Amino acid sequence: SAVFLVSVPGSAVFFGVYDAARHFLERNVPSKLQDQTYALGRDAAAASVADVSACIVRVPCEVLKQRMQAAGRTGATLSFYQTVARVSQEGVAGFFVGFGAMALREVPFAFIQMPVFEELKHNHPWTLPAKEASDTATLGLIGMQCGSFAGSLAGVATTPLDVAKTRIILTEDRTLRHGLVKTMGMIHQESGFAGLFRGVLPRALHCGLGGALWLGAFDWSKLLLCGA
């Protein structure tokens, strides 16, 4: 499906780069500097690097997903291959429409989500007993709870960026396509702040559920594979 298309490749790149960047910072920063403020900055920096990397894979998938879904709403049905052919009429650049807008949405999202997720896990009242008992099931549940809250929070905060990104991607006429800031300004002019936060509740629920499954599965799989 279109949703599966955009989720799997981007997630694989994100988590691979996120974990590598996080461990790199842990190994290369003197331990005496690794306080609580450093931990938040480390997680935010690693998440930002990971999200920019993931956008290289995620944006083409997102363009195809949005175009397939938009066609479905008009009553037309486009297969995956028909959508690829249609987008490719713009050349390689067609698959990266909205790359800047996507990166500017995803980086703040991860910048909020991952430090909040890691901090909530660290301070969760079940974490210490579960670690002492090597209780992977409970630790996975903690990851789901913290991922859900962090995802919802980040989703609400980045809704205006998501609204603008969607408009940019769905504007097939290049002459009518604008940058992120200008698109947000146009939406605000048309509909006010309500327009920028259109769909905020479904996005909060979607990001919360996604965070629970996405981050919960990430944490649980790490525990099973390497006991990290």
C-alpha cells in the first residue's frame, strides 16, 4: 500500500543513522561533559542527522503516496507504476518535490520527539525495576507509552509544517508551487491560524499511535537483539 511504501524505507534509514550517530557522540565526547543537558542535545542532534538522511529515501516515497491518495480522492485510480510514470514526467526532480519542506517538517519533529522519548524512558517509574529484572516485555511497554506521548507532542507542534508540505507536494503545476515559508503565509492568509492547524487532532492521534508502534518496536527489537 501507499502508506507501507513510505513507512518502511524511511524508518530503516532513520533508526540506522540515529543509533549510529548517538553512539558516535557518546564515544567521542568526554564523559565528564556528558550531563543531562548533553544527553538532550545528543538525542536531538542524532535525530536531526537521521531525519535529513531518511528524507533522501522518504521524500520520493511520500510524493508517490500523496499523489496516489490524491488521485483516489478524485475518483480516479492510479496504480503505483502509473504514479511513477506521471511523477517522472518532471524528471528526477519530480520525485524530490517538497524535499526542503519535508526536511523542515521532519527535523523539528524528530528534534522534539526523540529527546522527549529518551527522557521519558529514563525517568519512567517502571524503568529501573524492569532493567534490574531484565524484563524486556515491560521495557517494550515503556517504550510504547513514551513513544506515544512524544509522537503526539511532536505531531501537534509540527502540524503547520505538515499542512504546508502537503500542499507543496500536491501542487503539480510548477508555476504555482512555492517554498515552505511562502506556502505557510498563503495558508494563513486564506484561513488564518486555523488553516495552519487543520487536521491537528487526527495528526496528533496518528503520530501518537505511530510513535507507540514505531518507537516501541524499535526499543523492543534492540532489547531482543543486543540487550541495549
